[in-house]
Amino acid sequence: MMLKHQRTLLVIDDDPMVHFLVEEGLSSQVDIRLTETGEAGIDAAIKHKPDLILLDVSLPDGSGFDVCQKLKNDPDLAETPIIFVSSNTDEASHIKGFTLGASDYVDKPFSPDEVRARIEQIFSFMDQRDDMALQIGEATSAAFTAMRGSSELGLAVQFIEAIHSISDLQMLATTFFGVTNSLDIRCSLLLEDNESRHFFKSDGMVSPLEKQIMQVVHDRQERFTDFENRTIITYPKASLLVKNMPRDDADRYGHLKDLLPSMMGSTNARMIAIGNEKAITALTRETRTTVDHVKDTLGEVGFALEQNQTDVVGLLKGLLEEFEVRIPRMGLEDDQEAYLINRLDATINAAQDIIESSHNTSASFLAINRLLHHISARQKQILDGMETMAPPTPTENTEPSQTDDGVELF
């Protein structure tokens, strides 16, 4: 693990084995602080301001959930990621940890390598988050300079108008967060295409626990899900998690529950359109390939047909010339000789009539070939137009929120 900055890990757990595993695996890379009680852990957190806290749910002097609540109530520690470790593996405990703001939840007994890997990934993504915060802020500012003086409804309307030409998911999410940031809303966005689910966050990385909760709620397809001061708004192709919903302000809460679904409905429609556009493009490419293959095959068949016609005529003419030379030498009667000559001549003339009529078939082949060539050229124009209209694919440095392969901060 290569970190840009020296990170501090605070462990609040009375299990000596946990202390040993953490020190054994990370002491050479991370500044580790070890405590055994909730009270000692809170004091250490206030004093040292750790970058990450590993917190046991069951502590000698109380519940780890209570410790987490106290830490999150401290303005200086509210954004510090917390990983719960516990033998309480039920869904209710996971949801409670998520509701309190935890970044991850590891069930005991756990694999030491798994815990070390999660800690390392969070530290690594913290470095990325620091870089991303500046990038997202710049992108949001540039995308919504013209919207700053508009009303909230105006922002939503401009968003709906703006996304019709957006096909890149990162740009779609950035445009969405431009509105929510103006509304002072902290949120995460799930976008689902035909290939996978993509997660984006307005202020950093999506944590594993947050991702887990969003997927569970998304699969239920319930339009609104409220818990504590969080709300998840779900559509078939998109879900939004609002993490600071003003539940204590009825007017503001009601306004947002009217405004955000309009944006989410448009986002869902755009995701469907993007999927259809990709499908049409793929089908057009496949059709063009098929047309080109058929065109080439028909050209080969037409050429072979004409060549065969020429060869048949040559063979028949050669046969007639040979018989004209040989028949007089066969000692045939005059009427027999005349019969053979006339019969061969009639057969050759009939064959020539058939060959001449087949020229119509050749002409049809040529006409079909020209039509297929025109269709292929037109399909190429359509594909070139689609590629010209599509926005450039962001590079690795400009799409930091595509996080399906890693652990992210909550």
C-alpha cells in the first residue's frame, strides 16, 4: 500500500487479538493508536484526530453505537470514517451502523486479511478523495455558472433540459450534483445500465456500507424510503440517497420531496434513452457488417455466374466446331449427318437463349449490390454522426466516482 500522506488509525476494541492483527499488518505503514474502552477511545479521537476509527460494537463500558453517535456529534470528528466490527451479524445492526454514519461493518469472526484490505483501501481512497474534491468542485462550478442566480425550480428545469444531450454517466452525475450542491444537499447517486450499477457521490467516495444499503433499497423498488434524516428515492434505473434530509422542517422537507423526484424521473428516462441509444448503435453496427458481407457475397456470386455463362457458351461452340470437322469422317448417311448437325445447332441455340435470359438475373444482382452499397454508406454516415455527437470518454483521472472495483468513503 502506497499512501500519499501518513495516516492515523484509532482502534477502540478490548480484544487483544484485534490489536495484534492490526499492528502486525499495518504498523509499518500507518500510525496506530490502541484503546480498549469507549471513553478512552473518545478521548484519543479528540486528542489525535485519527483518519479512520476501527470500533467494536460491544465494549466493556457500553455500546459502540453510543460511542459512534458521540464521535459523529463532534464537529471535528463528524466526517471521520468508522468501521464497525461486531459479532452482531443481523441486518438491523448493519442498518443501525449505516444510520449512525459508519463507513463499513465487518462481522466477527473475520479474516485478518479482509480487515487489513478494507482499511488499506479506505486509506487509499482517502488520498483519491482529497484530489477529487477539487476536481468535482471545479466541474460543478463550471457546469452551473449560469444557474447561480436561479430559483431551485429553475435549477431543476435547467437540469432536465441539460441532460438530453448527455450520454456519459460521470457527466450526468456531475450535472445532477451541481443542482443538489446548490440546494445544500449531501447525496449519493446509483445509476444502472444494461451492464452494471455505477455509484457516485457529491462529496467524495461511496462507502461499502452505503453501497450495500442503496442496492438493497433499490431492489425493493419503493419510491420513498425514510430513516432518521436520510431518504432514498428509487426509480428503475436510478436511486438517490439524501443524507441530510431536513425531516424537522416540514415545509423544506415537502418541497424537496416534490423537487427531487422530478429530477430523478428525468434521470431515469435519460438512463433508459442512453441504453436504447447504445442498443441502436450496436444493432446498426451489426446490420452494417451483415450488409457488407451480403454485398460482397452477391458480388462474388454475380461474377461467378457471368464467368460460368461465358464458359458454357465457349464449350458449346467448341463442341459444334469439333462435330462439324469429325462428322464427315464418320461415314454417316447424309440425312444422319444433317440430323446430328441440326440437333446440336438447336441445342446450342436453346442454351444461348437461356444464357441470354439469365443476363436479367445478373442485372438484378448488380442492382441489389448497388442498393446494399447505398445502405452500407448510409449506415456509416449514421454511425459517424453518433460518434461525433457523443461526448468524449473521461480519462481515468476525470472519472474518480466510478467505484465498482473499490471501497469508498461514506
